[in-house]
Amino acid sequence: MDKFFKLRENGTRVRTEIVAGLTTFVTMAYIIFVNPSILALTGMEQSAVFAATCISAFIGTIIMGLVANVPFAQAAGMGMNSFFVTIVLTGFAGGTVKISWQQALAIVFICGIINIIITVTRVRRMLINAVPLNLQYAISAGIGLFIAFIGFKSAGIIADHDINLVALGDLSSPTTLMAIAGIVIIAVLMLLKIKGAMLIGILGVTLLSVIFGMNPIPQGFSPISAPPSMMPTFFQLDIVGLFKTLPIFTVLALILSFSLSDTFDTLGTFIGTGRKTGIFKDEDMKYSGKGMKTKLDKALFADATATSIGAVLGTSNVTTYIESASGISEGGKTGLTSVVVSIMFILSLFIAPVVGIVPGYATAPALVIVGVLMMSSVGKINFEDFAEALPAFFTVIMMPLTGSIADGIAFGFIFYSLVKIVRGRYKEVHPLMYIFALLFILSFIANA
């Protein structure tokens, strides 16, 4: 095991990787319950989507661990599943074009194939090399702010507000108080440099919620349950119907929207967490040779294949999770962390009642702390230079405000290109930056 995952070479050990894997899984386990409930709004059978969510996460994550040997986990992406439901329920082009969930799965499948092609042909690699260092730091900080925002909302510390968009939540709520206690527990343990702080905090809050009757274990509780059938969604994608019933421009616009969001969510996660934590070295980020020899190339390939696999099984885009940062923060450095996560996902098919005991307010504190750790990248951004500060600011601020990593990157790309053009330094910008800035603009127009 040490030889395969290169544990000593990466300065880690089996126990650390297992704790990191469990931390990542517990932090993102909510998706196996949230994703089915969201996609069920389209008419998909919820139990089948549950099975598809678990199995696609298992396959995608174990590929990431065994092929790329990096500690990132994959599952059906939040945001992408909402987009999936939106186009099915409201249609496209102002509701004039109707789309079935089977056709939406076909779009996701094609999106995955496109991602595989641009990964193998190194377009994704070229794009990473094209992103200036200042924007890479901004992406990392933006993700940190986005993660913390999700954590604060899940904890109930902040809540939606009609006038101010968000406001201070109900701090007298028992669940909010429990989440605050979780933040304190994790923070104290980290200050004392105790390993497994996040996992201890998550499990500690879960245990306290059971003890105080906030999360009672139901009578007749059984930790084991039979896996539900996946057949109602398995291989139900309707590629023929997609191109037969919809205008080609609409199909291309939808595929572009899905592909751009998926690609840049992934790139944002890899650039943000990978560079920040040292998982990807400078040679990984800048490698320009042929073939997929670096960790980053292999990770990008693992991510690209997972999307198409998920569509075949019956779920929306499977992507690399920003919650992987929680396990990485616990010391996870190799694919063994991912393998542990994948095992937990496949076990979830049988122990869904146990996984369901962990409440959202127990995992929220970990997201807040991860946000704190990732915000250090802000200090590396040159805010003294307005030309550097403007695109970096939009990248950071738009991620939490739009609820999308891809949208934050889009604003950063657009304003970075605009700044260089206005200052007459347009030759300093990589052509791919201009291309994707234009594609983002077209995507915004199409979605509007």
C-alpha cells in the first residue's frame, strides 16, 4: 500500500489518510440525500437516483484515487443538479423549448464526452497554464469564501433576507447553537494541533444532537438496509430524442452551458485547493509535455470520465467536490484518501440509515473552518494595483454571491481580459483567456 500510493514520499501514513477520507466523506455525505430529493422534482424516481448518486460517486472517486493518486472526491455536483432541474421544469429560451429529464441526461453525457476530449487533447491543461497567478490565488480565496458561506447558511448562522439578501440567523435556535459549538470544538482542537479535529467535531455534534433529543434515533432503527434498484434511471438518456426534437442551436447552447460550468467548477477546485495545499506541485501546474504524466492531468481525466458515467447511471454532472478540502486539511495527500471515500459511498447503499443520522448542522462547522484555511490566498493578491485587484475581486466576491464557482471564474476572466485590452497590453493575455471570456459572455446571453 505504501508503495502503490507513495505514502512516505508524500509525507503521510495510512491512519492519516483514513481519517482524511472519513472527514471528506462525512462532510459531503449530504449529497446522497439532497441530490435524489432535487432530481425527483423532474419526475425521476428518488430511490433510483439515490442508488445512482452513491454508485457514481464510488466509481468517480475510486478512479481519482487509483489513477491520479490524489485526495479528491467526486459526486453529483450541487448547483449543476439545480441547473438540471431548472431546464427540465422551466424549459429553455424563455420556456418555449421543453426538455425531458432523459434528454437532460443526454446533455450531461455529451458534456462528459466533451470534457474527456478536451482533457486528452490538453485543452484543459492549456487553460490552467493560461490562468494568471493572481487569478489562481483569487480562485482559491473565492472558493474558501464560498465554502464558508455554505457552512454559515447550513449552520443557520446567516439566513435569507428579503431586503439585505442575507442577515444574521436565529441564534437562539438549538441547531444553530449546536453548529456554533461545532465551530468552537473544531477551532480549539486545531489550535491544540490535534489530528482529526474536523471529524471529531462532526461526530461530536452528531452525538450531542442525539443525546439532547434534537436528532433522535427512530424506534425500530436498523443500520442495514437493502440497496434500492437503479433500473428506472439506468441508461435512460435520450440522445436521439434530444437532437430529433430540439433545434440544434438550443442543444449546442445547453451543452455549452453545462460544459463550461462543469469544466470551471473542476478547474476552480483543483487550482484552488490543489495549489493551496501543495497537492499539485509547480511541475504539475506548468507541465507542457505530451501524454498524461502528471497528477493534475490524471485528475482531470478522472473527473471528465465521471460525468458521463453518472449520466449513464442516472444523475446530473458528477464533479470534483470542494468539500475535499476538509479531508486535505486533515492531512490527506494521496489517492488512499479518495479510496476510503469511495468505499464509504458504496457502503452507503447498505447503511443509508446510519449516514442519515449526521445532520447538516454537524457538517457545517467543518465547511466554515475550511473556508478560514483557504482565505489565506487573499494575502498573495496584489490589491495595490487596481488592474490586478479588479478581476481578482470579482472572482472572489461573485462565487458566494452567485452560488457558483464557474460564475466567479467567468467574471474574473471577463474583467481580466477587459483590463488588459483597455491598458493596451492585450498581447500579455493567453488566447484561451479571450476565447473562454467570449464563451462565458455567450453563455450568459443564452441563459438569459
